[in-house]
Amino acid sequence: MNKLCGSWYRDKDGKEIDASQLENLLRDNDYRIVLADKIGPYYISTVWLGVPHGVREPFDYFETMVFLTPEWAIDSREHLGQTLDCDRYHCFEEAVMGHYQMIEEWKNKTPEDLWKGNKHYEVDQ
């Protein structure tokens, strides 16, 4: 899309919005957060971004990320808040499906699986 011909910004329904609308919606966590789940040691979050991501159309306006929850972070400087996985989506429906696919992918992984082969971390049993 040529930015001069319209707005880059989109609401959750894919409708063009201006910068002021974008700013207000980004401040509204109830609007911005599509889904959020704690699955075992992981926090899986899907959010509306409002601005395009990607190098070509259709741009991605939603993102799912996986994080390790604080109680499972061995060294908070290294793991707390670290993105373990990420996927982006063009539309709301794809984002919802992607969120549940990410849950399926991560529900049986253990934190120990993440650190296998890393000699800097030992997991106490």
C-alpha cells in the first residue's frame, strides 16, 4: 500500500484508522490483547499490533508470542521476558487460530527442554 493513498494503520476488523485512533486503541489493553493464556510454565499472548509488520502485503497486524513465566525462569536476566516463539497474522481470525495452534505446540514442552545442551544452566529436580 502506498502510504500517501491511505493509512497504514488498521483496527482489529481491518478498517483504516488514523494515528489518533491507533494511539487510543493501543492504550486499551482490553482491545489490544486478543487472547492470553498461562499453559504450564509458559505465558502465550496474542495481541493486535495496529501497525503493519512484514515486507509485503498482506501485512501482519497481529502477533502471538510465548514467554517463560517468572516462577520457571532460572536466571531472570536470561530468560524472564525472553521471547521463546513468535508468529504473526494478517487478520483477527488467523490470530485466534494461531494462538490455539501455539498452545498445542507448547503445551507438552518443558523448560528443561529449552536448556538441554546449554552448559550454563542446571535444572534442579
